Amino acid sequence: MRASFAISGKGGTGKTTLAALIINTLKNQGKTPVLAIDADANFNLNELLGVKIEATIGALREEILKEKIPSGMAKETFLEYRIQEILTEANGFDLLVMGRSEGSGCYCYVNNVLRKYMDILSQSYSFIVMDNEAGMEHLSRKTTQSVDYLLISSDSSLRGIDAASRIRDLAIDLDLKIKESFLVVSRVSPDGLHPALEEAIKEKKLELIGTIPEDPLVQEFELSRKSLLELPASSGALKSAEEMVNKIFKKQSRVESQESRVKRQAS
């Protein structure tokens, strides 16, 4: 089984926390190694995962643009070498941070080569989790262009649901290679979703795959800068993330079984 997840949503909806919870779930289920990608220029996924970042793809892009390459070494060779250096290895997952966005100058060549090696790198992992920047900019730039599951994060507000709907629609308009898009509502009260939110989700025809409850443990861990990978099994947020991931994988297994039957019948 292989699966890639891209997390999107407007700012302040708990995207990075959701990414960390999914990585935690995959680790707990033995679905490793995971490639975690922080595609937010204002990156902080590493903090929630408890790892230190030494360098970013954004800094590497500037090195290439400014020709800071050892003499006698081809650009592509240098890129491949530096990407391996930038990759942060941890227990059960590796983390790649995209970092700063593009500055002035032409980045076409550098971006094309980076995209090539990112694709090669991704093939070494069965599970990929990408935490995207807030809003829809990453979609319009097509940085999220080939993933299995787009998880659109919303808070418990009608504005969040409206933003999630726009992101889903833009992904469709851009004809991105996404198998399925799901809505995830975070910071849900113990009483569950408000009826107005349920109605808005239904009206926008969003598929709600799960909710993440308000969890004092998550807040406590973030305030004390503790890794969310250390959350105990009793964490309500972690339990909800596990249920959501299990639901997605069950759907995937059913689809793969059906496709396998069709192939057998055709042969």
C-alpha cells in the first residue's frame, strides 16, 4: 500500500498540527518510513515533530541561482548531493523543508531540476505527508499536483468551510492529479459540529472524513514545545486522526480490491 497526503486550508485552521498527527498515526501503525514535507515558507512542522532543521530547499535554490557550486561539479550533481544533505532523518520519518519562497530572478531551471529530484526522492517512500502553506497559492503554483488525498483543513467556522470549498473547487479547476479530496474540521467542541456547520458542509458538497476535537494535551505540548509524536494514546486529537486515517485506508483497500478483480476478469 502506498499513499500520499497533502494538507491545505486557510491560516489558523490547524494544518500543521493535523500533518503531525497523521505522521504520528502512520508511525504508530508501522507505515514507515514516511517522507514529511513542509512546503510552508513560514515552516514550523519540524517543531511539532521535535527535529532540528539545518537547511532548506529555498536556501539551496538561492545557492544554485547565485552559482555557489564547487568548481568541476555539474549543477544537477550538486543539487542531488545537497538535497540528500538537507533531508533530515529521524525515527520512522524523514523531513524535507521547502523554506523561503522565490525572490527576484528566473527560477525556471532550478525549479525544474528540483522537481525532478523531488520526484525521484518521493519514489523511495510509501507514505508522504505534505504540509502546505495557508490559502490557495500553492495550488495555483501547482506545488500540490500529484497526491492521493488532499485533506482540506477548516476550523469550526462558516468562513473556514467557505474557504475549504474554494480550495476544493480550485483543485478541480486546475485539473490537479488528486484522487480524492476530504474535509477535516479541527478544534471541534465536545458537543460536536454545530448544525449550521453541518448544513454548510452539506450545501458545499464537501466530504467530511473526520473531525479533530479540542485537545488540552495538544495545546499543552505546543506551549511547552514538546513533540506531538510523544502524545499519549489517550489524546483525543490523536485518536481522531487514527480513525480518519483508518477510514481512508479502508476506502483505498476497497478500491484496490475492486480494481484487482476487474483486472483478473479482463485477463
